[in-house]
Amino acid sequence: PEEVGLLRQIVIGKHSGTAALKAKFAEFGIVLTDHHAQELLPKIRSVTISLKRNLFDKELMYVYEDYFGKRD
């Protein structure tokens, strides 16, 4: 991707696992424990299946905030 001016990015979809979730949230400055990632994963999978596409970063944060409450 870098050769054509693009950046690598982690996409979160129905096939994503806890490692991808933890890496994506680390990009946002949020440290997810294994336990929290496992709790959040079914909700994220449900949303991606409903939308029939991967989640945008903003949507991922909405799911996180809805599940765990708003961050400070």
C-alpha cells in the first residue's frame, strides 16, 4: 500500500478477532483487556452483520461507548 501512497490499516468486521480489536483500540489510545475485547466482540460482529460491511472508526467508538459507557 505504501508504494501507491496509501497506509496500512486494520479493518474491523465480522471475521475480526480480539487481537484486531485490541490493536485498533490501541490506535485510539484505549487499552482493551482480553476480557473486555471478548465481551465487545459479539456486539461488534452483530453490528457488522446487520450493516453488511466493516465498521468505520467512528462507528466502532459508538459501539464501544454504548457497551462500556462514555470515556472521559
